Amino acid sequence: MKKLYSFIVPFVLTSLLLVICDDDNSEKFLLAPRLVTCQSDSSDDVELALANGEFEALKTAVAVEVDGCSKDSVWAAQDWYGMNYRWMGADVDSADYYGRFKLAWDADKFYLLVEVVDDSLSPTLANGLANYWKGDYVEVFIDEDQSGGNHQYNHQAFAYHVSTEGHAIDQSTQQEPVFFDDHVTVMRTREGNRYLWEMAIKLYDDQYDEDRADNAPVTLGKGKTIGFSLAYGDNDGENIRENFMGSRETHGLNNDEGYINSEVFGSVVLVE
């Protein structure tokens, strides 16, 4: 998996595009040659806070177009789940941070739509790959078969730190952070201090070998249960993770055990 250690190729080929929305503060990466109009605010939608972190993902009839704009019909068919349980840090004002998400799936991918209000977005990798957990990022915890167990330096499960730069970062079997950009496709849009992160994730079982190029993702089907949690690391420019907000009430020892132990994850059932 030597290609994952290069900063240059992932930067050029990164799957994240920050595209134009209907706002004067909108921004875009140079890699985005087209303009995309995003949907308006959906603040009146129902939102569910589930302390046990047990969610459902709805099957989509067509693959989600990952453009960060929530235009796909499957998103309109679902309510939001809350991502506001405080795992670490002091109490946070909703103007500083507020998060929620939706889930979907098809045979090939697991999809996420994550909405975050963040008054100060700090680059994840401003201080290099070794400090990837200090900036702003969305963290997606995935245990493909909900088998649980230690996954810190193996691939029984994954803790993808999805960066503002569009990378998916986790620990390798060599005990160092690397990019798993071929697992996660992500695009992000901005309207003021409101960000939409849209993702398509390929799920791999515990036989995944980072030294091979022929790993096959798992085919998904109705009724499958996946170990899953979602979190947001919030950095307001102080070079630390000032708050860590999650999708379930607790997440193991000090609410910071998920990057080691998938037993603390919640779950997602795939439904139609």
C-alpha cells in the first residue's frame, strides 16, 4: 500500500470537491471546474437523537451522486439523525457546532450525508499527517460485520478520519497514519457556516490486506447489520481537538475508545 504514503498523488486525485452554493461566502477547490447549486436549508425536517446509536439506512434505487448537495431522492425520504452527544471537551454552543446526518446504501456502497454547523473550519492536516486528529474532521467508525474487537493496528474495523482536504485517514498495520482514499469518496459544500459532507464508502471485511491491490469490497444486502458510529472533531484554531461530538451517548473509556475498540460502536441495519 505504498501509494497511500504519498501526499502528492492523493492531492492531485483527491475525491473532494468544494463546490459553489447559493451564498456569497461559498468557496471551491481549483479541482472543481463546474458550478453546482445546492438545496436550500432543511431545518424544518424531523431530527432523531438516539442515545443507543442504533440507526437504519434506507436502500437507494440508484447510486447516490456524491456532489455534496443532497439532491438525491433517497435523502429527501429520510429524517435526520443527531450527532450532538458530547464525548470530549466543554459544552458547546449550537452556533459553534451542531451536527446531524442521514444514511443510505446500495449493493456497492454505504452512503452518508453529514450536515455540520461550524463557525471556524480548521484544516485537518495543517500540522501534517501525524497530527490528523487535531484539526476539524468527520470520523466514520465502520465494523463491516459488527464482530467487535481491537482494530487499532489491524483491519477488523476502520476509524476513517475524513479530512477537510478530502482524505480518509486511519492507522496502518505498520502503526502509522495513512490514506485510505480508495475506500471513501467525499465532497463538501458550504453555505455560510453550514457544511454538507456527502460520502460513498466501500465496506471491507476483516480479511482486508493493505499490501494487496485486489481487495474486494463486501456486497451489501437487506437486513445486514454494520457496526457504526459517527463523530466530529471540532478545532476552532487552537491546534487541539476542543470538542468531540458523537452519534451515540457513550463511546467507551472516556468516550475516546472507538479508534481502538469496535465493541463501543453503535450499529446500522440496512433496510428497504
